[in-house]
Amino acid sequence: MELYSTLESLLTAKTPNDKIALFRLLYASFQKGETTRTPDLPSKIFEAPSYREFCTVTDPKEVPRRSNLNTPKGQILLLHAIAHIEYSAIDLALDAVYRFRDLGEEFERDWLEVADDEVRHFEMIDTLLHELGSYYGEYPVHDALFEASMRTLDLIERMAVVPRYLEANGLDATPQILRKLQPYRNDGMVQKIIAALHVILEEEIDHVRKGDRWFEAACQREGKNTSVYFDIIDKHYPRSFPRKIEINCEARRLAGFDAEELEKISSSRC
């Protein structure tokens, strides 16, 4: 199985089932050492994400807000938002392998492992959506994560923006969602959502840590200090720091952020 042409097929797959089935074939081939590579195959800048085949895309401000988490509708909207993040994250991981081809098998392994986690996360959330009588694609979604990937077409910016900014922000957001769910923890569906979010939070730490490692490697390759991280984030997301919300200091430390970075990121002390 050829790696880059298969990744291109994955990144343009028309349904979640198609994407997941093909990914499992590719990942099994990779793990067995049976994957071939044609690195001179041109990489595309994609005009649209694959989920546009089955999702209505709207402005982020128009995406339905999740509230009333003690009701099925509120739980569906929460799960739908998470499903979209996880489905987008599959493509973010796959696109890293597809686009950055000179980093060797270790880089490939790291991001295919991340994609495998994201597939499992998506399936967990999608299962809960179906239990509630819904499905991924029932509600409008936004293109923010896809647009971030297509704006960051060099390694140093991709590793700064995707794992070390967007996914790291998820490390802060998930505990807040968990706190909002706590008053309804006796509800059976809420218990399942809480359990799934704990799995996602724990495994996302490792994803950010992988991004931290490859961000440092990219900085070394380009002869830049890792403090360039803040310039990159300010370029793409001006005035993001310091964050006004409480950050997950422990998770960010485990993911590779040092004390000086945390001080710049947070408006409160870690």
C-alpha cells in the first residue's frame, strides 16, 4: 500500500465509514512494514475538507450553541461539536504525514498513532450520538480547524498551531466541560459522556507532547529559538495570550510547556 496516495484518498474520503475503513487498512500495512512511499508524488493544498460531502458548513458564530446539558438536545449538540473536532483531528494528523515527507518513519509513526487515537475518539462520540438518535452531520459545523491546517504549510508553523495551540486549548476546555456536566452526573448518558471525555483528555496530552517534540525539532532544523512559538501564534491568532480562562497547568506541563511559556500563556499563575 503506497503511503501518500492512500493518505490523499483518506483526506478526500466522502464518508466517515470510508475514511475509517481505509485508514485501518493503511495503519495495519504501516505497522507490518508493508507500506511503500513515492515521495515525489505532489502534495495538494486542499480547497475543502472531506466532511463537506455530508456536513453543512457555516460561520463558527452560527454553529448551534450547546446548553441545557441535562436534556437530550443539549447533549446531542455537545456531542456533535466534539465529534466534529475529533473528525477534523483525524485529518490534521493524516495531513501532517501527507505533507511533511522528509522526517522519516518516526514522524510517520507518531502522527499515524495520533490519527488512530482520533479515529477511536470519533467512534466513541459517534456511538453516543446514535444512542441519542442523532448522527454526525445533522447540525452545521465550521471549517476553523481545516483552515488552520491549510494556513500552516511548513512544519514549524503546523506544529506550533495545531498541537501546541489548538489541541493544547482543548486541554483547557475539556475540564470546563466536565465541570458543567457534574451536576447531571447521575444521568446515564452524562456518565458515558464524562467517561469518553476523560479518555480523550488523557490521550490528547500525548498528542500535544508529540507536537512539542516535533516543534522543537523544527526549530533546531531552522536555527530558531522555541520562543518563536509566540510570534507564530500571534500571526495566526492575534491577542491569544494571556488566556483569560483558567488553563490546565498540569496537563500542559505533561505535554511539554515549560514554566516560562505557561507564565506567558496564562493570566493567572500556574
